[in-house]
Amino acid sequence: MQRDATTPSDEEKLYLALSGIPAGRVIAYGELARRAGLPGRARWVGRTLSQFPEGAGLPWHRVINANRRISLPSGSPGHLEQRQRLLSEGVQFSSAGTIDRKYLLT
């Protein structure tokens, strides 16, 4: 089936939803998928964000897993970068590495 040129692609829908996440707030992959009109596609969101072009300027770092944690391996360069970006926006982590619910975009 051919896509109408005026209908946004799934990636465009995702990027639009992602661009709407304000600084200092986070969202889970599944919730981001739902907001993009792509319910049930949390894993697809994760894969798509993992292939996100460097320097694209969208706030990928504001997307976390359903357990309110950074999904990247702890101590990896990506994990450290995401954590630092969130900290610089005022998001706080517990000693267990979880993010308080008050930062969740609902």
C-alpha cells in the first residue's frame, strides 16, 4: 500500500511526539509510542531511537523504560550521557537508579 505524501510516516509521528517532551520530564517507551499514535510499539520506539542520527537535536535522552530507569547498560557511554543530560535538566535519580514519578510526563 502506497503512503499518501501528506500522511506522516511512523518515524515522523515518533519524532513529533518526542519533540513535545519538555525539559525536566521523562516518558516511557510505551507511552511515547501511544502519544505518537503507535500503541503497542514500545520495542519499535526503542529500536528506532537506538538508530537516531547523531546531532538530530531531538530529546532522545528523555525516554526511559517502564521501570523508570535508563535502558542503556549501566556505565556505558550512552548511559552516562543520558544520565548527565537528565541531571542537567533537574531530573533526580534514587540511589537505586530509578527516576521519581514526579518527573514522568502524563
